[in-house]
Amino acid sequence: MKIQFDREKCQGHGRCYALVPSLFECDDEGYAVVNELGELDVAQVHGARLAADNCPEFAITVE
Amino acid sequence: MNRDQHADVSTDFDHTSPAWVADPFPIWDELRGTCPVAHSDRYGGVWLPTRHADVSAIANDTEHFTSRSVVVTNHRPPMELAPQGIAPPISSDPPYHQDARRMLLPAFSPQNIDKLVPSTRAYCRELLGAMQDRDVFDAAAEYAQHIPVRVIANMLGLPEADGDVFRGFVHDVLEGVARPLEERIETFLALLAYLQGHIDDHVANPRDDMISFLLEAEIDGTRLDHFQVARTVGLLLIAGIDTTWSAIGASLWHLAKTPTDRERLVADPSMIPTAVEEFLRAYAPVTMARLVREDFEFQGCPMKAEEWILLSFPAANRDPEVFDRPDEVLIDRQPNRHAAFGLGIHRCAGSHLARMEIRVALEEFLKAFPSFELADPDPDAVSWSAGQVRGPRVLPIKVGA
């Protein structure tokens, strides 16, 4: 499983990096940056789904 | 006009009517089920989408909908104001919008907002300290409203003591929507004149605040002129005060009437950030607006150029298609994909500031007063603001109950 992050859809709401700071950070303007991890372990999949399910712009998917 | 709102709500709604102001939720729920994109002839024509999908589609469609004005009134601002609009970047369309917004975003990034936590906490404690000896006080007027006024005044570089001046302007702009155009222009000019005095002072004496930052800022290699600076500062004042005041007040209103939620947050303050997201969803204070650019059919609705869209993020947040049990306030709701700060390119630039203020305001209030309730069970004892920013303006609280 990997995180798919659509930078074009991200509007900087910041739900992902507030909820799952181990997987997401914010840049200087408040937009999300994904920590490049490649394949996720079980705990990371849980965190990634939490971020995906809370993103108001549907910018994050886990596949 | 004294009509029954519920009798003809799908053809004649008015977001400033007493029924809407007191309790808009049944109106939106009814419309979502029967007429999800409703129309009213008021204000020269206004459409109201109540489904999340439609609100999102319009918020993301800058081709057919312009942000030239975002406050529904009987008047339309002049076309010549485009592409900046009256208060950039909220009133700007692409491509100008992006540059005007990116200039502001770093100041409102989570990293920079974190630096304001200690001073915000200190204001909250000072306000609460002044109420320690009282059994009953107005949590909206005496607590919630002062927090964003002081935070934004310091951030911008305006005197804290001018709080009443700002609040007067903000009230006139947001709630005086039915007043004649001449009066609205007069208010706006008075606000600009007030700000111009402070801009002149910052030109002579630069300091570390938002006004000095904007005076140095450039878009496409060109400095902003003072008129642009004044309009952007005006936006930050208007956008930063009533909105956050409303969110803090609505959260306290909920906790005053819901002892189990209050007790949970007192027992475990680490739940407050999750609860704040739910208060933002359930009591989202801000409805935005757009203007239809040209005649356009949306979801079978024949929209005419220059008609308004009331872009109700609060109604979207109650859509059962997106939220389970949308009418229940679940302070540990997860997931919570709410749209309280808007959707698309105009996402509230101050959202990280607002969240911080709401969280700190609740943390400090619950520490100072772990036990409180509504002072008067009569719903009319609490009054709510009219227009596109909704929150309690009179909120009598009895503490130590």
C-alpha cells in the first residue's frame, strides 16, 4: 500500500499533518508534503487512511 | 414583510430572516430533501445549494462563478474592480488570486501561528480572571469576542484599544447587508480612512507586523499600493473577528447545554482538538457567496449572470451523504471531513489561526470554569448574528453550577 497525494487538490487545510505528523508535514505556506515512505506498514496504512478520510478536498488516497 | 419562512422556503428563503437566524438547520434539511438548489428572488436573485457535492462543485468552479463579491447584498460591486475585487484575495479570481494569496499564506502557516499561542493564552486568562468573582456573565460579549479582536489587532499592527472601532466596521459590513448602497460605501470608506492613518504611521515607523509586511510585499515585482494594502488589511479584520468569535461562542454554547461533553473535555483536555473539529462541522460559522459569471445551467437550474450563490458550507457539513448522523454533535467524531473553512482555492487563509484561537479559548475556559450551564433555559435568552457569519452574540452563562 502507498499514499497517493494530489498536490493540485491540496488547499492547505492541514488535517493530515495535524492528525498524522509521522506521514505528513507542512510546507512554508501550509500545504501538505508527504514523507516519501514507499510501501507502508500496517500502522502507517492506518495513519494514511485516517488522513485520507479527513481531507476535505479528497486529495489523499491509499492504494 | 411577515411571511412564514417554512411555507415558501424553497422559493423565498432569506438568510437574514428571524427563522433562519434562530435555527437554520431545519430549513437546510428540508431543502436538501426537496429542492437541493433553491432559488429566491431576494437580493436580485440568489441560489442556495444545500448538498455537499453541489457546494463543493461550485466552490471549485471558478470559470462559471466569480468571487467578485462574497457578501450577498442588494448591490453588485463594479466590474472594474476585477481581477482584484474589493478585498483581495478573497474577492479575487484566478490568475491574480494565487499571487495575492501566496503572499499572505506564510504569515498564517501553522509554524508561525504556533508562535502566537502564549500571547493568546495570556489574553484568555486575563479575560477569565476578570470574571472569577461572578456567577453569571455573557460568554459571547465578555469572552469570545475579545479574543480574535486582540489577536488580529496585534498581528496586523493596530491598537488593541480600537477593538470597538473594528467591531463596528465588521458588524456594518457583515450584518448591514440590507442597507442602502450609499451607506455601505460610506462604511467602507470610513474603514479605509481609519486604516490609511495606520498605514501612514507604519510607512514612517516600520515594525514587525502585518501592515509593515504588506507595505514591503510585491506581486509580480511591483509593490502593493496603499489602497491595496488597506483593502487586504480590511479583509483580515473582517474575516478574522466575527468568524472566530462565532466559533468560540457556539462551542461554549454547546458545552453549556451538554454537560456530558463538557465533563469529558474537562477530564481529558487532549480531546479538545478533535472536539473543535466537530464544533466547526456542526456549527460552521461561515457561509460564503459567489456571483454567476454568465447565464449557466447548473444541475438543471437556469442561473442568470450576476445572480448570487449562497455557498453554504454549514449546510454541506450537515449532508447525510457525507456525514453519519449529521445532526448529532459527536465530539470524538472520526472521520470528520468537514468544510467549515471552505473548499477549493479560497480555503480560509486564517484557518490555522482560527483553530488555534478556538482550542486555546476552550482549554482556558474549561480550566477556569470546569462547571457551567446556560443561565436561562429559554432559547430566546441566547441571540445569534444575522447574515453569512453565524454565532451567538448574547450568551448568558452561569458558572459553578
